[in-house]
Amino acid sequence: MAKELKLMKGNEAIAEAAIRSGCDGYFGYPITPQSEVMEHLMAEKPWEKTGMVVLQAESETSSINMVYGGAGVGKKVMTSSSSPGISLMQEGLTYLAGAELPAIVVNVVRGGPGLGTIQPSQADYFQATKGGGHGDYQLFVLAPATVQEMYDFVFLGWEIAFKYRNPVMILSDGAIGQVMEKLYVGDYVPRWTDEELRKNAPWASFGKPTDRKHHIITSLELDSAKQELHNHKLQAKYREMEEKEVRFEAINCDDADYIFVAYGSSARIAEKAMQLGKEKGYKIGILRLITLFPFPKKKIAELSTKVKGMLAVEMSAGQMVEDVRLAAEFRCPIEHYGRYGGIIHTPQEVLEALEEKIIKRK
Amino acid sequence: MFNQDIVKPENLVYKRTEVLTDNVMHYCPGCGHGTTHRIIAEVIEEMGIQDKAICVAPVGCSVLAYNYFEVDSLGAAHGRAPALATAIQRLNPDKHTFTYQGDGDLAAIGTAETIHACNRGENIVIIFINNGIYGMTGGQMAPTTLVGMKTATTPYGRNVELNGYPLQITELLAQLPGTYLVTRQSVHTAAAVRKTKKAIRQAFENQKNKKGTSFVEVVSNCNSGWKMPATKANEWMVENMFAKYPIGDIKVDGELVQK
Ligand SMILES: Cc1ncc(C[n+]2csc(CCOP(=O)(O)OP(=O)(O)O)c2C)c(N)n1
Ligand code: SF4
Ligand SMILES: [Mg+2]
């Protein structure tokens, strides 16, 4: 595949990836710090190049339901927003999960709660990985740390979403959305033809041909015995994801005494903190999470038997740290560090936290 | 005596459309939902668009509408059907996407989705069943409930000070440039059924010609919610509902015919 070098914001990379990955439709509503996604799409006019539909909806409630409609007829559809908008989408997300529809939803997280701030944050971890909407369901959650990953994860997102018939969330933050970095983009992947759609999404409600019964896309099953069976099927799917789709990057973990567990922007800050620690003689590794669900439980359990302690670094009051503790089953000290409400921690602060909370721990 | 010999195609006077499934409808006897389903299905059959029709069902008594239409369907969250239909039709401009919604679905929780889909002039058909009540959840007040009307949540009658006025959403939508056909019909008599069928046919023809939003309201009964026998409910509807929701075209070919 021919590669072309570009300089782009993370948000623009999402839009560029949508066009180049054969996305059929994007539906969104403006909100800082992710408005560049739709702005880039509207400027590029992909409907003239690939036939992709781009529409500004009247609310995030509407945009996620447009996504539900498009996904239900087998199209590759996506939306993006930031925290307050993603809160409005929770209804749509649980319906997507219940009806087992593939779609990509990007959250460029900002500080909360409420209207909060427009600065970066990672405080939507619980909402993304523990449901957010009602019922027992899981989103597949990818955490990009670079502009390149913002781009790449759209392609990966389609693969996962259609393979498992499940909504995929790309959980980014205001820093990665806004930062400009170089990235490589590939050739245009054509949008699916009608024949390809029928092959790749044979379950979809794309119009009933004469040779089959009608298709129904719904999350409703009033017979509780059947609804329980449906739930079993969903749970089996989530367990399969945990078995096959865990992704992470282990940096210097093999002979580390201490581990930073982090994702997204915090993983990049932790990397700098790791270098500062090395200068002081500490052996620090980083476990950078790429999938937040499925969560790398086994890797964390394995590391917890080898190291003296772990510091979960996240721009929140401590959310991911709970999953780290559960996975490690308290086999080593696990602490949390992070600034929040829109403040980004510095590498020095992260290293000091490691020293105070873990290394010098009595 | 039933004579098998007369069962011949040339003697056939009525046949259930194949665009309806064999499933037994769950609607209360005498309810307008079933009749309206049948005429939508007949129009789809007569136009030969079964393979292109996509039904978006609401939340309300017609939540299971997709079990009765033999067309590919989706069940929307409460009120969101026009958003689904917007995307489906834009992604498939040659299909026939239609929503089927009650008054609570369309004119309360889904007001924003309804108004904006109509305002964008989405090339969709909206069938709106106005029975002035929340049938499904046991007869609570709807935005269209008449002043003074008793419901489970207005046990002393709808009180304007407490509950505001009945929402004439159809008149409101007719004001939007995106709507091409806005009409109000009913299905309580054979003549009314014929007129409604004609209106629904026109709506799908407009869609074929890419004219924008076609909106067909069907003023209907809810004998269970209104706590009346079916025939009494129809009489009550003619007397009271039609007074507030008069039958007839409001906008035809993009032009207002009624103020
Ligand atoms: C978000 C949400 N809120 C409330 C409900 C409960 N609910 C189901 S149907 C309904 C009212 C439906 O009334 P209408 O649209 O008039 O349809 P009808 O049953 O009268 O045909 C309500 C409030 C729901 N399913 N979802
Ligand atoms: S409750 Fe009312 S709207 Fe629902 S099926 Fe019965 S009569 Fe019809
Ligand atoms: Mg109603």
C-alpha cells in the first residue's frame, strides 16, 4: 500500500481515516475539542470522491440514532463527540449493543463532570468500559496515543465492529485530538458495493429480496427466557474478545521493578517519566493499554508477581486503577496518580508520585 | 354449503396482501393500528416496492410493527425513528424508508427528531398514529390528549394550567419548507380507509419522485386507553378528536391548502 506523509491534528486524522477506510456515513454534532472531525469532512466533500454521506445532526441523540439506522442497514457508519455529547449518546450505544450493530464512536474526552472544561481528560473511562447506558453490555474500546493511531484505529475499528457485530469506541482525549503530528496515510479503500454489503453484513435490513424472509433489527425481546439467551450470546461474544483481541504495548517490562500502567496521553507522559526515573537509577517499565475493553487482565496478573509495585497513571480521580487492582489481585502495591478536571500531569509529577506512593512506601 | 369449485383465481375478490406476515396482531380489537398496517402493506404491494421498503418501528403499541410487515425493518429507541430513517434513506436514496410512530413517540420524546427530519426535508414517509394517549404504557396523557380528557396521569382531566395545550404537531410541521405532503386522515369507516390509503400511496409516490418529507397523520382510537368499547370509541373520536384534529389535507405538493 502506497504511504503518504501528512501533518495533521488527531481529529483531522479521524476524518481522513473515515474517508480512506470506505466509511459510508458520518453523523455528528459540534463540540470542543473534536469539532475538526466534521469540519475536515465537510471541507473534503467526500460525497464527491467516495460517495460518503456526511450530515450535521440536531443533537448527539440524533447523530447516534442516525448511526443506528445506518448500521442496521449494513453500512459502515460512525460519529464522534466529546464527553457531554457522549453522555447524550448512551441511549443509542446500549441499543446498538443490544441489537448487535457494528459502528465506530469516537470520544475525544474533556474534563467533567457536567459541562466541565474543554481541556483534555481521561475521566470517561468508567463510562466507556463499564457500560454507560443500561443493561449488561460492552463496547469494544480502543485507546490511541498518537495521531497515527487515531488514523489506524478507524481501520481496525471497522474490522472489529463487523467481526463481532459490536459498537467500537475510540477513546481519545483533547490532547491527542488537538495535537499535530506527522502520520502516514494509505490508499483509499473503496466503499462496499451492494454485493459486498450483502456478503459482509448478511443480517442487515437492506431491503428484502424475494428469496428470504424479512430481517428485523431490534434490541427488544419481550420473552424473558429468550432475552436471557440473547444476553448469554452477548456475554459469550465479550469473553471471546477477552480471549482473542487484547492489545497492549509492554515497554521495558521484562526486568522492571516498577510499572506505569497507562493509556493514551498519559502513556506518553509516563514514557518521559520512565526516562527521568532511569536517570535516577530506577528500573521502570510501561504497560501501555491499547484495548481498554477487553482489558489485559492476564498481562497485569503476570506482571504483578514480578514487580515491586505499579502506578496507574490516568487523567482522572482513579478509574482504570480499579481494573488494574482487580487484575493484580493485590499481589503487589498498586496506586493511582493523575491530575484531572482538564489539567495534564507532568512527567516530574508522575515520577514523584511513583517515588512517594510506591518506592518509598513503608 | 361451501363449494370448493368456486375457489378459482377469477373468482377471487379479496386477498390478504403478502406484504403482511402471518403473525397474529397483538392490537386490541377495533384499534386503528391494525387497519393502518394493512393499508400501508397494500400500498407497498401495489407499488411493487417490497424489496425497497424499509420500516422503522417506534416504541409504543406499534413497537412490534416489524413482526407484521414482511419488509426489512428496524426497531428504534423511543422517539428516534426519524433519525434512523434520515440515515437509512440518505445512505440508500432509491429505497423507501418509512417510520410508523405514535403521538407520544413522535410529538413528545421525539419532537426534535421529527421537526429536524421534516425541516431538512428528508425524503422519507412518516405515518403518525394520533390516538391522544399513551396506549402502550397503560393510557397516560400524551401531548395530543384533549383538554379535559381523563387519562391515567390526568385522572381529573387534562388541565391546561398543569399540562398545557394539546400539541397540533401536524399543523406545525406543515409550516416547514421541507415537508411536501402533510395530511390528516382516519381509518374508522370504509370511506376513510380508502382516503387514507390514497394519501399513503401519494406519500410513497412523492418519495419515489424525491420530493422531501411526506407526513400522513391518522387520527385513531384507543379503546383500551380511552376505556370505551370500540364502536363507542369511534363515535367519541369523531365528536371530540376530529374537532381538535380536523380531517383533510394541510399541505399538498409543497403548498399549504389550509392555514
Ligand atoms: C426512553 C423511554 N421512555 C419511556 C418509555 C415507555 N414508553 C413506552 S411506549 C410509551 C408511549 C407510547 O405512546 P404513543 O407513542 O402515543 O404510542 P401508542 O402506544 O399510543 O400507540 C412510553 C412512554 C420507553 N420505552 N422509553
Ligand atoms: S392499547 Fe390502544 S393503541 Fe394500543 S392496541 Fe389497544 S387500542 Fe390500540
Ligand atoms: Mg398514542
